[in-house]
Amino acid sequence: MNISKRHVTGWQLAMSYSVLAIITLCAPVMADAQQAVLNLYTARHYSTDEALYANFTKTTGIKLNRIEGGEDALFERIRAESANSPADVFITVDIGRLWQAEQVGIFAPVRSAVLEARIPPHFRDPAGGWFGYSARARMIVYDKSEVKPGDINDYEDLADARWQRKVCVRSSGHPYMLSLIASIMVHNGEANTETWAKSLVANLARPPKGGDTDQILGVAAGQCAVAVVNQYYFVRLMRSTKPEDRAAIAKLGVVWPNQKNRGTHMNISGGGMLKHAPHREAAVKFLEYLASDEAQSYFADGNNEWPTVASAKINNPALQSLGTFKQDTLAMAKIGAQQSSAQKVADRAGYR
Ligand code: FE
């Protein structure tokens, strides 16, 4: 009995040592395997983003698997996959969508000294759920044959009776318009914003339809005199290889709204780490990488946007030709919080 017991004990001991040896040997390998992959779900799909991702793998050794899709489709996919989702990071556009994602709890808060130092506070979630990596401005474009510089200065002016049947905008249901309305609500109050929205509707040249590019082309075609659009759609047409696009742009002037008061309404493209992210360390590394000077340039130039990190360089002559302007520094989180109220204001104003 004693011998047998000793024998068993010795065997168990030997086993323990081998298991320990295997664990010890494997530990660094397993840790590497944990960090070696990052699964990204992104609503951005620009050719220049390729270099952005390749550079991440080159500098960190982390393989990047990317799934691209529409903003809403990816959001729904993450929700449906829930705890089984392989996604580590979700990138989308507009604070309206980031806010919605935050509200349903798909992001995991990230505390990062790098991100907090590099991204201005108004372009990120105070709780660390999402970070804004590029900025876009909602500007006014006008028909130079009909409108002179100084004729229209602020978003508030779009409600002026002088622009009756002269204004083109996309529908109120789109986050770009909801975010603009939300920002006006924060600055001017709900009642004033509703009055403004009613007058805006009265000034529409046609029922809201199409995207921002359609509004730009509508002004160029003489269907309206002024329109509200994100700057990158304008810059995209400036850089277009199609002569008709550049001919359209040549007819147009641009206004950075609200320069003598709060500044032009800004929005962001951004993302965050997901609650069920399987590769959390890699996810934080990727979020920090996106805030590096090099990544910022790729990230923003890919869609003719501005980096949110001040030290990042821009190399985009078309975008830079639009000049510098005063930006509204209203916190994105405050704009996000007003999304549903903004939709109600638009509905009451008859803005579809
Ligand atoms: Fe867009």
C-alpha cells in the first residue's frame, strides 16, 4: 500500500511538473495569441484606409481582420451577435450613431492616458466609450450667380424669408441633420429651434431628398440657392476626375456658418472597444494607434476630414484650400443626448 501510494504520488508529481512545464512554455505563446489578432467592424470604406491598417500590423505585429458594412447593418450585427461577437472595435460615423451605440451598452469604457491627452475632451465620451478620430463640418454652399458673400452667415439665416423656396436640405431623419438640429437646440433652446425649423421648411425649394452630394448638385443645377452639407462631399467633388463635378463646384461658394458667434457645427467619425471584445489589449492598442500622428493623417485624408489630434499633419490641398475657420466646441456628448428631442422638434415643424 505504502509503496503503491509512493509510486502514485511520484507519478502525480511527475505529471504536475510536465503540466507546469507545458503551461510555462505555453504562457508567452498564449499571451501572444491573445494579442496577435484584432477584429474590426467598420462603417468606413475608403481606399486610403488600407495603408492605415497595414501600418498598424507593421508597427504592432497584430493581424487585423476587418469587416466593412453600412453603419446601421454593422450596429445591428453587433447587437445580434451579442456576447458571441468576434468584434473588438466598432468604427462608425456621426455622433448620433456613436451615442445610440453607447446608449444600448455595446461599448466597454476605455481609460487611456494616450487617448485622453491627444483627443480634445469635446470629441470623446467622458466615460471612455467612444473616441472621435476625425472631424467634419456642416457648411453652407451657395450659388455664386445668385448669392453674394455675406448674404448668408449663420444656420439661423436659413429661416429668413429672403430664402423662400431657395433652400435644399436632406431629410431630418438622417443623423447629420439631427445632430445639427440638436446643436442648435443646445445653443438656442427647444422653442426657438422649433420656430427656426418651421421657417426652414417654409423655405425649402423641394421636399428633402437624397444625400449631401445631391444637395450640392441641386444648387449647381439652379434648383436651390443654398444648401447645408458636410464639407467632405464638397471636397470629394473638388477632387473628382469627372469634368462635370468640377464644373458644378466652380459655380459654388462656401460659408463657414456662425463665425461671429459660436462657430460652425462639427461632427465626428469615431469608435470604441466593444463590451464583449475578445482581444481587449489589442483593441486598446488599435484605439491608441488611431490617435497617432501618422494614423490621424491617413484616417482624416481618406474622407477629406480633419484630424481631431492637433499635432497631426494634413496633406490635402483641396481640403486646405477651404481655409481655417472657427469651430463650435460644443461637446459631442451633448449633441448625442439631444438626438431624440431633435427628431421630435423636426416632426412638429413638419420637416420630414
Ligand atoms: Fe457622410
